[in-house]
Amino acid sequence: VTVHLVGAGPGDPGLITARGLDLLRRCEVLVYDRLVAAELVDEAPPRALRIAREQLSQREVNEALVAYGRAGLEVVRLKGGDPFVFGRGGEEALALTEAGVPFQVVPGVSALAAVPAAAGIPVTHRDLASQATIVSGHAPAELDYQALAALTGTLIVFMGLAGLDQIVDRLLEAGKDPNTPAAVISNGTTPEQRTARGTLAEIPTQANALPPPALLVIGEVAALAAALRPSKLAKAAAAA
Ligand SMILES: C[S@@+](CC[C@H](N)C(=O)[O-])C[C@H]1O[C@@H](n2cnc3c(N)ncnc32)[C@H](O)[C@@H]1O
């Protein structure tokens, strides 16, 4: 195996897996995403070729992975969160498969549960949510709001900050209760983490000033953020 699609975790550099870090420290070529922690990029050997993903189109990324992989170099494709959760890891894996280049997927800690957790929100809870649904808010006009509004449990929207007003308006129009608890977590697991909380109807205003990347969480579990903020727990533990 020469190409490794590695999950970097949600932002905190300590949340990469042991296997991912080991591969990163031995790679010869590193292709990394914008959201990957700078500390992790620094973990690659000084002589490794570093390629920032944002300078390339997806086709060029695929071509680079295929070319360096064919050349037999140890390639780490470092992606935010988990490579196969809204990360285009599937597209890259297909390109490598079609080219006959062997690859390995090293999963990562996805923002999916780690970012809500960092804000004190468990995405499921025995009494409050026995299912969780994840959607991309990248193209908000294309979502099926009737279906989403009818769901119980927790709704987690990736890439939903730019379309937040539209997403919330359409969910309310489709009959979602405006009093449903909601939260937007920006830069989760990093020192810049900020959380906006409120009802679904309030959340666009509350989250107005938050920068990306941000995750939108809708559902009863979002109300637990008030009681379960990890910093509060840490302070209580320190005081005990
Ligand atoms: C292209 S998706 C990649 C998701 C990634 N593969 C994962 O598993 O977490 C990027 C989106 O993930 C969410 N996200 C990633 N990191 C985040 C963080 N630290 N805080 C909040 N949201 C984050 C945001 O919704 C962002 O727009």
C-alpha cells in the first residue's frame, strides 16, 4: 500500500489516530486539506513534499494521488475529520481503484459526534434521541425539508452556516417545532471553539457572528449543552 487516506480529526491535533500519526511521520508526500491542524502538517518529515489541497481542483488531487502512488511513494492524503464523511474520500478512493493503485483508509474522528461532544451535546441519548440524521447543508435548496421536519431524534447539518437562514426557514415552513432546541458550534475542539444555543427559531440570530467551520445540531439533545459544557465539568472536577 502506498496511498493512505487518513482522517486528521475535527481540529484538535490530539484527535488524530495513532495509526494516522505514525503514517504521517513516515510519509514522502503529504496532500492536506485546509481544515487540517497546522501542527499535524508539521508532523510530516521535513523532506516530505507538502501539497495544499486548496491549490488544486479535485481532479488534480486525484491525479496527484494516482501519480505519486504509481511511483511507489508513501503518500498521506490527510483530510479533516473522517475521510468518508462528507470528505470526498470516496471519490479519491474510486480514482485510485480505477487506476489500480493500492490504497488504505485510516478512519478519523469525525466532527459528526466530536464537535457536539466538545460543546456538551451527546448526539444520541436514551431518553431524548434514539436516532441521528446527518445531512450536508452545502446546497440548501436541494434538501427534502418535509422529510427532515418529520424526523425524530437529532439532525446534524454539516456545511450549513452559509445557508443557515434558509435551512431554518424551510424546516419551520415544513412544520418543525420552532421551540426545538438547537446549537451551532464553530471551530469545535479548538481553542477558538464558540457555541450559539437557542430554539430553532432563534438560532440564525444567535449564530449570526460565528465563523466557519460550523456544525448545526437540532434536537432535544442540544438543550443539554447548558448543563454539560465540558469546561463546567472540568471545573467541577477540579473543585472536588
Ligand atoms: C467538507 S466537511 C468535512 C467533514 C469531515 N470529513 C468530518 O468527518 O468531520 C466540512 C464541514 O464539517 C464541519 N466541521 C468540520 N470541522 C469542524 C469543527 N472543528 N467545528 C465545527 N464544524 C466542523 C463543518 O460543517 C464543515 O463545514
